[in-house]
Amino acid sequence: MKYVSIYHANLNYAYLPERRYEFVIRKSYELIFDTYREKLPNDKYVFEASGFTVEQMAIKTPDVLEKLKAAIASGQCEFMGSPYAHPMLPNFPEEDGRWAIKFSNDIYQKYLGIQPKSFWNPECGWRSYVKNQVADNGYRNLLQEFEQYSRSLDADGNPLRPEIYDVEKIDNSQFYNFDFKYDLPGTEKALHFPFKNLEGMEPDTLRVFLRTDRVAVFGVRYFMSHPGHTLEEYVKLIKKFSAQNEGEEEGAMLIYADDAEYVGTNAWYNLKYCNDPDAIFEAMPDAEEKLVNLVNAVRELGEFTTLDSACNDLPALEDKINFNDNMSWHGGQASNWSGTPMAKLLRPWQQLVRDKLKEVESTLPQDVLERIWFHLTNSYNSDGQWPPTTKASPHFIFPFNYNYNFQNLLTAEMLLGGVDRSVLETDPIATMAAIFTMQQDLVLEKAEQLIASGSEEEQKNGALAKELILRSRDTSAIDPNAKVLYPAEYEVRADALIHARKLVGGVVVAGDK
């Protein structure tokens, strides 16, 4: 068996402000490049980064970008592409996604001198036109997810894998769902070979290789030293899914296809698993050791290869493959990303700007037209309106990420000469209430407890936390007829909540996913 590791680098990551970009680049991306070059020189890997991420590397850490270029030139690293600002492709019109991919390709040519062959589709979000967006922009390989495939229907409405579909289909996605009820055998060929017959395309137009949460998520937890997720158990899992039928040609398997930030930093781990949103993107001192140990252990089972090689040097399956519209990875739906309060606030304004752009685009100089599309599609960045705020997980959108979307959308509007925002029916005050209230209530409840029965210091902190929450809820100075939410109004309230949350010692913000 051959093995593939894909490190997905995304500086548009939710809760990651620009002031921390260089830290993450050096502690994660540079660590990966250095470790493979110095400790694992004969092992291939795949590094994926959006156009935005590559551009930020060029600006903030040009020396690290040179290391990436050297790894690509040596043949050790396959570079994998994705849309410029990490948008959810199925949540916006087909044309818009084509522009987003083009802008990334332009950056790859400018800074890396290449057109990648393999494509990372953000969150594996699907709509029938995604395949065309990818293929028409020069890609020949697409990463998707086994769980999506096994829970999808063919063009006639029949399950592609009825034995799995019958027990694992998800009728009402609540974001993530890792409940695997089907005992998948380790010989599953859909994990070992590429597909060449993607529904709605000519054969071999785009080859599809599948990751699976049954393996990849274990990798994230291994790097985080999550209880029970040891190297021994990880290798045992990889061995299980490396089985092949007698007489079958050698295949390949993805052992890691997830965030690069989990190699070198703790990324979102403490937020997801420890209810500590203030201790994220911290350096992990054992990251290099864990990476070296993992690669060395897996190499005992077989050699590492690239995704492009796995897609084109292995025999392709004849089976038809398809994905249901609105699917995304981890058992979620693309509409989970478009259904957050912030997404609902931004989308009508984005559409208003887009409508005007379509009306006047024939009159615009090409460079101005492209600049408007660039900023408009940047405002689609998924993490600028993420995560959702629910009773089970009362998160809020990080102000820096929202500001990225807002500033790009405002720039697109400005380049168009403005739009009539009075026609919008959005309510920024109501949006802030929807995003903040649940967590504010938790902080207030804990503050009241400290005031009533805490130590002198705790009573003082509780009183200040309460005051911060009450003041941040005062929106009387905001124009009640405003249709857009200015980042400063949002940021001061988010910062007050963050400060108050720390004063009371934190509250539970991450439910089970």
C-alpha cells in the first residue's frame, strides 16, 4: 500500500488574527517543510494552501515561501490548490467560484511558477457545478470524502452504496456527525483507488480521490495527544484500512487530509475539546517528534506518494461516483455555513453588490472588473461568518475574520460607485444579539455566582464582567435604520465579551459535535 498525507494550510482560519499569521506560518508550515527536508528526505507529502495563504507567506515570511518552493522543485512536495479566500463554493453562484479559483491560480503562477494539478475543495462542499469549476480551471484531481460518496444517490436517485446509505444517511444535519454505524472493511477499494467516472462529466476529465473521517480525524487527535489516540493506535487503524483483496493491484490511502495548523500548533483543539477559546494556536513542542514518528512508522507499511500520483498512476475504478447537492465534509451540509447569523447578514448585501456588477460589467475596464470580482469573492470567505451560534455551542464569530469579509465587500461596493442599501432588510443589531446573547448569558450567570459567593477577588472580577456585558448590550448609539454592521461596533462588543469571559474563568462554549 502507498500512503498520502495532505496538509491543508489556511490563514483565513476562524479566530486567527493577522498579528498571529507569522507565528502560525513558522510554527506549523515551516516546521513541516523543515522536518521533511531534514528528517524525512525520502518521504513525499502534499501541501495545500489558498492563494491568500501563499500571498501572506510571500509578504510576511518570504524565507518560508522559498522553502516551500524548494520542496516543490525537489519533487518531495506536491503543491495542491484551492480557491483564493476559502469560500464555500456551493453557497454562491458558479461564476463566482470560477473567479475565486482563478485568483488563486494567478497567485500560484506569480509566487510558485506553477499550475497545481490537484484541488482542495473547501470543507468538501458540493453542488453539481463544483466539478466544472475545478476542471475548467486547469485541475485534473479532486479530493472529496468517502462518507459523502457512500451517503449519496446516483443520477436516477438510487444510493451509490445502499448497504452504507441505509444505516448512515443523514436526514437533518446538525453540523458534524462522526457516527459511523456501518462496519467498513479495511479492503474498501473506494479508499484505495481513484474514481474516473464522475457523474455529469466525460470519463477521466477529473479524477476523484477520497479521504475518510474514519482515519483522518484520528490524525488530528494524534497530533494533539488526545486521550486514546496514540501512535500505536493510529498505526493499527492505518493497517486495518490498508488491507487489499488477494490479486488486487497496489492501492494508496490518505492517512492525513486535514488542517496543517494541527502540526505545530494546537489550532482549534482547546476550543473544540477543552472549552477554552482563549488557548488556541499555541505552539506544540512535540510536533516535530510526532510527525517524524508517524511517517517512520507508516513507512514500514509502504512508501509515501503524492495525490497526483495516487490519482493517475494507480488503476482507476470504473464505478460511477456522485455527491448530493449541499453536502460538506464531517457529515455536515454546505448550508450550515450559509445559515449562521453573520452569513444571513452579509448575503443580501453581497447579492446587491453582485447584481449591480452584472448590470454594469460590460462597461467596466477589465482590470477594474477583475478587482471588483476579487473583493466580492473574498467577502465569501467561510471563516468570516463562522462558527454557528447554537444553544449547544454558543460560539461567536471572531471580529478579525468578520472584518476581512466586511472590508472586501465594502471595497467591491466602492469600486462600483455604491449600491442602494436602503432596500436591504437586514438588522445588524438583531444579528449581534443572535451571535452574542447566548454566551453573554452564560458569562452573566457565572458572574452573578461569583458576586454572591466568591472570594473578594472573584467578587471584584464578577462585578466587572457583569458591567462589561451590560454595557456591550447597549446598542442605543447605533442607528436603528442601519443595514450593515460596521466592524468596530462588532469588535468592541466581542472584545468586551472575551474580557468578561476571562474574568469569570471561562464558560462552556463548545458542545459535542
